[in-house]
Amino acid sequence: MSVKNRLAIVVPCFNEQEVLIETTKRLSEVIIKCVDAGKISDDSYILFVNDGSSDRTWEIVQEQSKVNRYVCGVNLAGNVGHQNALLAGLSVAADNCDIAISIDADLQDDVNAISKMIDKYEKGCDIVYGVRDSRATDTLFKRYTAQKFYKLMKGLGVKCIYNHADFRLMSNRAIRFLLRYEERNLFLRGMVPTIGYKTDSVTYDRSKRMAGESKYPLMKMLSFAFDGITSFSVRPIHFVLYSGVFFILIAIAIFSYVTYSFFTGNVVPGWTSLMLSLWLCSGCVLLGLGVVGEYIGKIYMEVKRRPRYNIENVLLHEQNC
Ligand code: UDP
Ligand code: MG
């Protein structure tokens, strides 16, 4: 019989006292089911990451860990945000698991998808994305803005999985590679697809938050979306450059129009020079900004110091070693 995989379910928690006990119960049931089905080893566990909560979250994790042997926890010294908390959890899990699945504490993501994700891992996938099948439980506003956001990201050239958030399985080697990304501005759902390896997805219906409030109010959501765009794409800078070129082209077209008007005497004094300088100067300013921006964009990409490649296998003949 093959050696079974040790699973870590990583759950970032920020003020989640209302949901934690139910979450523990449901995730433990999933672990027990998967252990019984022979999919994972019995030392698999849930790793709650307390992201500087001000309520009883950490106390509940400690209490639960005394009565439930599947419950483990990481307590962060302060609130660092969902993405950083998740990465902290993955970094702890990396030394203690074969596979890790990240899931939100409110269980909006379907826990039954976990077993399907493990099946895909067994079939050779290193990363399995949880993809929302329907957004029926989201508000119309959230549904609309989320869809537009994914389209915009795609248009900006960011590799992003449509309707996938942070519910995903990663193999140990995929986590280890992710931990080599040195950037501070985290947007994991954009970073993970750049790792490579064989990937697949599992679809599920997203339900409503079990209890408690969303920890992503509108402003936080918008700033997260903005982070996603600016962390992954320098196309907005290209846009400034192109608009500079566009304005200069318009200035050239306007040049013939205003000269014609000037000579036919159909203008008030000063209009010709004003019109010309307006378009030409704006064009030159934008072009200059765009050129400076291109350099800043390059510096931005450089300072991330991301690994440049991910070698999966090396095949060498002995005489070449
Ligand atoms: N979260 C966190 N730190 C934060 C904000 C949120 O760890 O600063 C966690 C939160 O406890 C939850 C997950 O991130 O497990 C997603 O948050 P939430 O469900 O509130 O977001 P929504 O589903 O409303 O977008
Ligand atoms: Mg939620």
C-alpha cells in the first residue's frame, strides 16, 4: 500500500469567533472521511492562522486543539491581512505536510470539494483550483464587479483563473516554490498560476457566509483589486506612453487644420498657436511620463526578485554530470 499523504488545511482567521467551532467540526469531518477513504494520513490537520484578531478567535483555537487532535494553530503577532496570513500558514505547513489546502474560515467554499481536489492531486496535479460555479449567493454588485475585475485582469495580461479566489490545493513542492517569491505586495491568486506544474480545477457552488461579517468591506476589496492590477501589470504605464503618441498624432492632424484656418483668416488672433501648443505640449508631457514610467515599471519588476524559472525535472546522462 502506498504511503498516504499528510494534508494541512490552512485557514486564515480574523475575528472569526462566530464561525470557528462549526468550521472546526466540518473540516474535521472532512479529514476523518478522507482518512477513512485512505486518501490522506491520520496525522493530517487543520492549521488555523490567527491574523491578529481582537475577539476570542485564538482562545477558541487553543480550546479546540485540546479536545480535537486535528486542530493546530499559528498565532500572528498582529493583523497582516488575509494574503500575508495565508502565506504565513503555508510557510509553517511547508515543513509539515505533503499537500495543503487553503480555505476561508467562513466556509463559503464547499468543503466537499476538498476530497475531489485530493483525487486530482493523486492523478498528478500539483495545484488544484477551487472555481465557483455560480455566484448566486453574492450580491448583484459583487457579482458584477468581480466579473469585470477578472476580465480586466485578463485584458492586462495577468494569468488569473476566472472565478477562483484562495480556495486551492498545493503540493509541497508548489508551496516551496511559492515561498521563494520575494514580493511584499501579495496577490496569491495571480502568483500561483505563474508557478507552473500540472494544474486542474474543481468547481463548486459558493454559499453564504455561515455567521459573522465579511472582513472585506468595499474599500478593502477595491484596494485589493488595485493591488492585484498594479502588482502584476505595467500595462497602465504603457497606456500613458501610447496616449502620448496619440496626442502627438492629433497635434499633427490639428496642425494642418489650424494652418488652413489661419490662412483662410477664419480665426481670432492667438487661437492657432494656442491650439497647436495645447495638443503638442500635452502629447510631449504624456510621452515623457510614459518613458519614465517604462523605466519605473522595469525597476518594479526587478525589485520583486522573483525566481526566474521553476525546474521540474532534470534528465542528465551520467557522463554529462
Ligand atoms: N481574513 C484575514 N485577515 C484579514 C481579513 C480577512 O485573515 O485582515 C480572513 C477571514 O477571516 C476569512 C478570509 O480571510 O477567513 C476571507 O475573508 P471574508 O470571508 O471576510 O471575505 P469575503 O468572503 O467577504 O470576500
Ligand atoms: Mg467570505
